[in-house]
Amino acid sequence: MPSPRKGKKNLSNKLLSLLGIKYVSEEVNSTTLMSENEISDSAEGLVIPKQLLDRYKIQRSLGFGGYGSVFLARDFIIGRLVALKILNKSKEANDVIYDHFIQEARIAGQLDHENIVVIYNVEEYESCACIVMEYLAEGSLSVLMREKPDGFEIKEAIKIITGILEGLSVAHRMKVIHRDIKPENILFDPKGRPKVSDFGIAHIPKDQGGVHGPSELKPVGTPAYMAPEQLRGRKSIDNRADLYSTGTIFYEMLTGIRPYEIVKGMTFKEIIKTLEKTEYVQVSQIRKDVPEKLEQIIDKLLQSNRNERYSDAKEVLNDLKVFYNDLKQEEQADQRSGQFFTSSEALLEDVMRLLLVDGIMSPAERRELNRRAERLKVLPEKAREIENKIRQEMSLPSLETLEEYQATVTLLAGDGVLSDKEQEILKEASTRLGIKDVERQMIEQDAIEQSLKGQNNENS
């Protein structure tokens, strides 16, 4: 029988197996409540504390691995469905598996963003630990990929990749490197928004409070999506490894295949040799409709030398936004070709769609839009009708909702300052109304600037 010390070492050397729990919710359609025997069969040896069962009614298994399981459950107190990720292991001194599990909850719990899975709570007992997270019934990107074997429409692929990058941008700002970005770890909410999940093997620098076991910087992740430096176990791994993984997903979404053929059972050394000796087929050779500019973005994400990749997620997002705007303009030009006249309302709608391409309209853009409508002689009522139609198509807050929020911000910022309490109130309100953080911050800043400008005019 192996000693506890040796057993602990084996846990770390198996790529921290807990971290590889596979979600299979998309393959399970039954919502029948599970019996205690069925729960036991789906996670052999898993002991679920009575305190946990007193609050959560387990309905079915969503997936399980060597050290833990994921269940669909209903919260008796709140009434909502949740996903319970349960570690089948009690805490021991210097237990890297347990510490990584708790770190996962801490990471995701601090990353407050619409493109990251929400963590509601962490329950700790003598026999196990449990992460309570939002349940996303819409399935994962891997399932969606199987439904589209020939690849996604370009716009749809860009929308999903943009969501992934938005989530990663927030994580990277907090020095969190996910290290396992793959289709199975991208889930969708009811609005179709992609959400980054499973921070089980995420890396945080030690000086930032990260958990570092003996195998922390050895190769961990899913080989087919790992960056070359990640496969080599480089100690200086950074956010660019996640960008490489995102590039691999992007390539696969457009072509239906991965850039490199990674056969199951290959060692890390064999995979590295494959990457060094093989050049992937260009996207445009597989998909003739993929523009050169988009191919260049993917190529930059997939550079073997990380110094030749994008430096951060925001840089990629900027290039994608420029590309998307150009694509929209080309499409609109094609639609107008052959027409002798385009109505003022159609022109205004084109401008609105360009301004709302990222789901955000700044106060300055709003003022410019109003000037455009006036110059085009479009009645204010008609302009509002057009914009609300676009907002509904994009699942954005209505114009009325936005105006009410802006009026509230203007009122609170009347003295040119927003207190911490007022900012907290506004953040809660914007989240409830579906207003993005970036747009919220722009509205607050504009309100403060307009207030100060008004005060200066009064004093002059």
C-alpha cells in the first residue's frame, strides 16, 4: 500500500486529474431525479455530506472524474437550478489538489464578467468541498461544433471568439492564466453568450497568492489546444498561451478541423515535434470565403513563437472589431449596389448598427447619432423605433431602459463626483438592467464631465 506522501505525489503528477472533469450535460436529456444508488453509481466512493443535501436536491449527474463529480441540483432556499462541483477528498496538510480546488472557486468568484461562469458559493466540510455555480443548460461549444462539421458562419464565429476574449481579458488583468481553453470549457447561457468555465488548472503567480504545487509549471492542459511553450512546461508561461488556445478554437470553428493532427496517446515531446515539423493548412485554403484580414488575425494567434503573437486579448479584440466593421460596410455596400436611392431611415439604421456592433454606444456616439438623424431629417420617434428594433435583435437593453439609467447617473453626478456608495449602487443597477460594465463606466464619466463643464460655465 503506497504511503500518503507517495499518493500525494501521484495526484500532482497525473496533471491534477481533478482538473480534467468532463462535462457531459449536453449528452444527457433526462431531468429525472436521481436516487441515492444512482448518485453513488455515477461517482463511486463519493460521500455527499448531509448538510449539502439539506439545501440542494440533486437531480442528475453532469459528469465525473477521478477526484470529483458535477451534479445538477436545485437550491431549496432560492429555488434555482445550480451545478455542484464536488471534490471527493477531505482536506489534508499541504494538499495541492484540495488547494487548487478552492483556488478555482476563488478565481472564478472574483472574475465578475458576463463571459465567465458565475460562482455562487463554496461549501467546505470534513469529507469534501463543493463549488456551487450557475447551471448553463445550453451546452458547450464542443457540442455546437459537432452540429456544424463544415464550420461556422464567419459572423457567428467572431461573436463567440469575441466573448471568449472578453472573459479572458478580465482574467488576464488579474494575472490569471486559464491554461485549458478548449471547446468543452466554453459554455452558453440562455442568451447565447459564451462563458469561460473550469479554472481548475489556472495559474496565478505565487506573489499574487497562487497555489503552487511541485508540478505547477509542468505541462498541464489539453494537448490539442496547448501552446508550444505550455507543452514544454516553460516557467515563464503567460497570457499568450491562452491566446494560442483561442486561435486553435477559432481555426477549428471556421474549418471544422484543428490546425495540427494530435493523435490520442502522443507524448508531449511527440506533439512538440509535430508542431515544429508541420505547417498547418491556411484557413483560406479550406474556406474560400474567409477574407485575408481574418486569416491574418488567426495566424497571429497561432504563432509558435509567443513573441510574435498578440500581446493581450484587447489587442485581438481591437483587430476583430475593425475587421467586423469593414465586413459590415462591405455587406451594406453590396446590398445597396444597383439601387438608385437609399432612404434616410436606411442610412440611419446602417449608422446605428455600426455604432452598436460591440453592443455599446458611448454618450459621445449618442450625441453624434442624434445629429445624424437631424441632418437626415428622420423624425425622433422613427429613430427611436429603428434603434429599439436593433437593440431587440441584439438582446441589448431597450433605449428607454438606457435613458432611465443615464438620467439616474446624471442626477447622482450632479456635483461632479460619484461616491463609492453611488458607484456601487450604479453597478448593481446596470448589472440588473443588462448594461455592460464598459458602457456603464462611459456613461458615468460623461455625466461627471458634463456636470463639471456646467459648473465651469456658471463660474465664468
